[in-house]
Amino acid sequence: MRTLLRGIAALAICCLLAGAALGASRGDEIQALLEAGGVGGMAEHLRKLGDKDRVIDADKGLYGLAFGSSVDQAYEHFGKPVGVLQVSETKLLLFYGKSHALTFRNGKLFAVSLSDHLIDFDLSRSMEGSPFFDRGWTLSQGITKGMSKERIEELLQKNIPADAYEWSFDTASAVVTLRFSSTSGPWPFKRERFHVRGVSIVSHEAKREDAPGL
């Protein structure tokens, strides 16, 4: 199912980037959004940010863009995305680099997702990368991409189920979900080791408004 969904998403993005019409006014809006500035340009001020500016505080949004911000504000803050995907009548995704997706509902930012494989792997290889977005990530709790599950437990002072590939915790304003991949040690020591590879952040406000279907 996950592979199928990625394939559908990949097809939709291809159509959008190729300028295909969606046959509805919403599709025209997206096309106009793309034509307004093209795709793939990075806002100039991002080039001046240091590593400390790239730490993600879930209670403050993403790199200075707060939850509740509009699509226009995202364009102004981050520049032009490399892809746009309309997933429903009310939800729109903007892709920055190959690893960041911003989800808007009714025109307002309510969730962000960071992962090496947000969409189909083959399609992502053809997408334009970003020196700002595609260089790993760090949460304000000290969690970084690739960190071991054991180290995350130490930082948060919480126990994560040994076989969990997904685990969430709450901050003051958001729900943070960590996604893990696993590797096995060489024979005969085949202990699985888990490392975080992706993270999603959903604002509490969005959860209160409409918990199902996020």
C-alpha cells in the first residue's frame, strides 16, 4: 500500500511539474502558483543561515516559518518549491529539496515531513536537490537524522519499544513522530539496530480541528 501511494504521489507531481491541467479550478490555482515563479528557486536569505538556524523547534514551525502560515508566506520565506501536490480539496503539499514536505490545509501550514524518501525513489532522483534542505536535520531536543534509538531514549528520558519503527511524543504545540529503519549486525551477532531516518511534525491546533485523516 505504501508503495502504491508513493507511486500515485509521484504521478501527480509529474503531471503538475509538466503543466498538466487537473480539470478543476483548484488545478488552475496550482498551475498559476507554479507559473508565478517556476520551481526550485531558494530564497536568498536561506543561504546566509548557519547550522544553529537549521535546528527545528516543533513549537515554532520549520526554520522560522510558523504553523498557520499561508502558501504565499512559504514562498516568500523558502522560495519556490521543487514540486506541488494537491492531495484533496483542502490539502496541498509543497516539496522543498528532496527531503522536506510542507502540508497546508485550507491554505494554512499544519504539518511538515522530513525523509529521504518522501516520494517514489526513481522520481526523487530526477528532482532538483537543495544545499539547504537536503543536508540532514536536527530537532531542538538534540535528535539528529541517523541517531540511534538508544541515544534518543537517553536524550528524552523515555523508553521506546524495541521493535518500534514509528514512535511519537508531544511538545507544547505539536506531535512529533520519529520513523526508524533497522539493520542487523554480522552473524552470529544479529541484533537489530534502529536509527531514525525521518520525522513528521503536526500542530496540536490541526489535531484539535480534525483528528481523523491527518
